[in-house]
Amino acid sequence: MTLPTHRPIIVLGCPRSGTTLLQQMLHCHARIALPSETRLVQPAYRHRLGFGDLAVPGNRQAFASWLVERKRAKFEALAPLETGDAVAAIAAAPPTVGSALAAVFRAYARAHGKARWGDKRPGYFRQVPTLLRLFPDAQFVHLIRDGRDAVASLRSMPWYEGDLYTAALTWREAIDTGERMARRLGPGTYHQMRYEELTAEPERALRALCAFLGEEYDPAMTEPQHHARATIPAARRWHLRTLEEVNTRHVGAWADRLEPWEVGLIERTAGDRLTALGYGLSDAPRPPAQDLARFRQAEVRRWRVQRGQAVMDRTRRLREPNPVASELTGPALEPV
């Protein structure tokens, strides 16, 4: 008999690829607690040098208070966990940033009576090296969606500050990251899913996911709308579809939401990725040369930003007073 695992579960993907739906499904599993998006992991890693040696109890206490009490922490996503309980969990954890974060998520899982925790942010596809440093035993679940649907949806979001070019580049970047993860991490650590299959045949897709995670399939996962209705605020209009039964109504919506030249731009710059993933191409016209040039300009700008961030992180690593990896590997709940 296979022993239950307690590896962290990280859900990622291009924004507007269905990761919130998948998060809700996973949280409906009897053993898994996976909250809506928080802003804990990236800020904790980015500011890890500001609190000194976490082996010093006062430093760890200060770090814990800062982490969970920040206005932008979105700590409310961890309800019913209280900030005081989270701070206490960090204070009792091993003195690493990864352990501090794992302690918070474990406390959240415990508050829900679950044995295993996870976390989800679409943008985590840009943070895979960081996440592996923090949680070396994590399992990664990458949800992909037809790039034309993802771009059309992303561009329409009230919070999105980019344009068609940056949205298309984001989808392509997420797909390329997934390819690298599949090669480097292997099938026991990386699992890729298609949004279209998840919505068309949820039980089949979720059974495959549970097999990857080493969990028994839980039928409650196919009815995430019940949990979503209790946890998704009405103000988040872009997540209201999670309140419905799982359906395929928005698969292929790009055909009505994108102009022909926009479809052509996406297919021209990412058509090889689309076809490799099983998404057929249309007969959209070749995009205007000036639009291809704008895409290339966005590509160069992003490369420069990411290169600068990588250099900065390498510099910060040289100054780390502690290891960063989590040393918490057991279940969230104590054995009964």
C-alpha cells in the first residue's frame, strides 16, 4: 500500500487559464487545503535579507508579524486562520523562510481539518526556481489553455495593465516554462493539464491529477461551485464562472472576442506552441508588420527586466544568513 504523501502542491499557469477553478477543485478534496491567492511567498522571498538571522527568535517574530500583517498580504484568503495563530506557527517553525511559509499553509490546512497544503498563483510560472528553493519536495501542476482564449480573457480584465502583445507574450512564456519544467523535473514532480479537458471531462482529468499527487480520487472535486459560492467575493466578477457547474461554454470564445489580425498575431508568434499542444490553427491573415514589431519590442523589454531580476537574485543569495528551504515535511494534522 502506498503511504500518503505530504508534498506541497503548487498550481500555476498563464493568467486566465482556469487556475482558480482548479484551486477550488483541489480544495474540495478531503485531504487537501489550497487557498485562494495570497501574497505571501514572493514578498517573503524578496525581503528575506531584511530580518537578519531567523535563528534569532526576535528576528523570526518580527518577520512573522511583517509577513502576515501587511495590507497587501491577502491574509483573508487563509480564513478561518487567524494572524496570531500564523505568527505563532512561524515562531515555532525551523528558522528558514521556506519553513515559515510552510508553517502558515500547514496551519491553514489544520484549520480546515486537512492533512496536506498547497498554494496557487498563475504568475508562479515565473518563480519556479524560487519555489524549488523554498519547497524542494513540491509537486507542480500546470494548467494550460488555448492561448487565444487566455489572451482574449486576460486583455479584458479590469486589473490587467498590459495589451495584446504583452498578453500573448505571457502565454508563450508560460508554455515555454512548462516545457522546461517537464524536462528538468520529471513526471513525479510536474503534471500538465488542459483546461479544455478539465471542463469537458472533469472526473477523468481529476483522476489523473490525483494519481500524480498520490491521492485517492474524491468525487467532491467535480462540484467546486459549492465551495466557490462560499469563498469567491461577488466583487471579483472575473471569477464568477467558478460559481457555476463545471462547463465548456467559454472554450473557443476567442473566435468572437478577437479581431482577425489579433488571432493572426498570436498564431504567428506562438503557432508552434499551439499546434504542439493540440490546438489547431485558423486561417487568420498574417498580422501587419508594425504589430509584429511591437510584439518583438515587448519581448526585448521583458527579457531585459527578467535578466536584471535574475542578476539581483544571484547577488542576494550571496548575502543570505540562513538556508531558505523548508524543513517541514510532515502532515498538517497530527495523527489521531
